[in-house]
Amino acid sequence: MRRTVTLGKCLVNCYPRGGARRFPAARNNPGAAALVAVLVALLGGFTLRGQSLGAPVTWHRGPENLPPGFQAGTPGAAPGRLALIRRRGVLVCGVAPGVAGFAQVDGQGRYSGLDVDVCRAVAAAIFGSADKVRYEQAASVEQFRAARDIDLVSRRLTWSLQREGMGLLFGPVIFYDGQSFLVPAKQPAQTVRQLSNARICVVAGGLNESNLTLYFRSHALALRKVLVQTAQLETELMAGRCEAFTADVSELASLRSVMKKPDDFRILSELISREPLAQVVRQSDIDLFNILRWTIFAMIDAESLGVTSQNVAEMAKRDDPDVKRLLGVTPGNGKALGLDEAWSYHIVKAVGNYGEVYERNVGMGSPSKLARGLNALWSAGGLMFAPPLR
């Protein structure tokens, strides 16, 4: 890559293609040589094309390094993901059906679950309709990276540093998960320490097995590990060959919900790992990343303001500045995201606020029967809150 800088009337070839750095104009001039050295140190990998030292600097960035907030509509920008989604007419969402409460498909091919509702909420923000979604299988991060047609993935993925290092961006945490233990209701154990020397079943070879081994070792607890397949779990528990089964809480709740006698089992409240679950997009899709973030924030903010799918129309008439900003009565937020000003109104109307989505899919009124816990609003002792929508 050729990078040049103008020094008065002398054009210096700082990085000639295929060769070493050369500074011919400074060869016999120590003062010029020093100036060139300073400039090279300061400018590094950036480019100043045809500008004098006193001229404003123009930074040239590749599309993979666009600054946060850069929109596809900016003059000179390539079409962003949002433009592609609109041209296609649907949002393509990667999911992993099979976990009750998060992603399931019924006999008519209808998708439901918390992960699915996030896809529907993003579609509502973009199109004004939560139904403009096409679901695709996304069994792994690698599959998502290879499938350029998938816009975002919503499938119980733990937000982690190394995954972001694969060219991905995680949205806000949608569910604070963690590894715990499913035990028979008659089992007296209330804490993990009380499971020392108990027969604990775990699926072989995964992160859950590794977490179990490390936790018991680091806490000096006796571990009697029994390796099983998920399909065997209920039989092993009922027969007493497993005194506990360990996995992420979201998976434990899903497994319990489909058992013949789900009320015969309970999940310990103590966690041995932290698994913040979030949706993911590509790092190059900054416009969609911003929409994903603020879609989830809008759902959380709606719950904190008491705006629901049932009362959203009436709430929009209230003289509450926060509610008016949230629902687009006071304009500005839609323009900032490249969306209609009623984008968040459409989300709440079609999908609901965060509390509605949680309760419908995994809450105490659902088959999963999970208390809010860390997933409650900050005002109720949980970790859920949204930045100001202004």
C-alpha cells in the first residue's frame, strides 16, 4: 500500500511498494531527516494524501474499521446491512431450535421462544412488523460467519472475549445465565457444597463437565461424576443413579419442563459459572449492531416505564417526556438509527416489553418456571437497565 506525505515541495515516498523505506530528500540534510523521522513516528499507518503540513488531516479507514455510529447513509459509504435487509424484505435470523423457552418450532413450523422474540423485535424496529423474519439454523459461530445471508444470531450464546475476537459483536445481555444443578425436590441439598460426594451427572466432553471438575477441585469438594447423554437424564434421575444433573440454568429449566413430573425436580439457586447470553452480529455491520442494541434497551426501558403491549397506545398520549421519547412522540431517536420514529412503539406493540417477553417464554407462568433473579430490573434487585433513550 503506497502512503505519501507532502513536505513543502518535496514528495517523500514513505512506504514504496515492495521495498524498504526511503527518504531521498533528507539524505544530505540532517534537519530534514529528523523532521521526516518525527513525521513517520506520528503518522504510523495513516495516510495524508496530497496535503500540506498545515492542512486538515483526512483519516482513511477500511470498511472493517468503521467508527461506532457510522451509518450506511453517510456520503461515500458502502451500503450497510440495514440497506441489504430492507432490499431483501425480511430479517434473516440464525436460531437453534430445541431448547424450550428459548427457541422451538411447532408442527406448523411456527417459531417461539425468548431468542425468537428478539428476532421479531428487531424486525418490528426495521419494518414495523414482527413477522418479517426468516429463521435459519445456526448451529455454531463458524456457520454464521460462513453464511453471509444470516443477519444476526439469537441462540443462547455466551458473550466472551475470544468470540468477539472472531470478528463478532455481542448485543446487550438478554439473559443472565450460569451453570447450576437440577436435583430431586426431595433432595435436601440447598447449596453446591452439600452435593460433595453425591453422584452428579453431566454430559461428557463439554464446558459443563469442565466447569464441574474445576469448581469441585478448587473448592476441595469430593466429586463423583457420572457421564450421561441428555436423553437418559430423566431415567437416571428417577432411578437414583444421578443425585443431581449439572448444566446451564436455561438448559436445566428446558429439560425439566418436558419431564413427565417436572414438579418433582428443582434447580439450585447457586451458580458455578457466569454465562451472559446475548445476540451477535458481524463487526462490519455497525448499523445493525446499533439497532440490535437499542431494540433490547427499548424493551427494558419500556418495562421500567410501565409501557406494555396492552397499554402502549394510551401511554403514547401521556405527558411524560421519557415515554414520549421512547415511543417516538418526541422525534430524534428514529433518525439516529436510520429508522421510523415509531420504531420502539412497533416493538412494544408487537412483541412486548422485556418483562412480558421473559414471563411469556421462561418466567414463572411458563413451563420453564424461572424466577427473574438477575434478569429482574435493577430497581427490583436485578441487573437489567437501559441507557437513556435520548
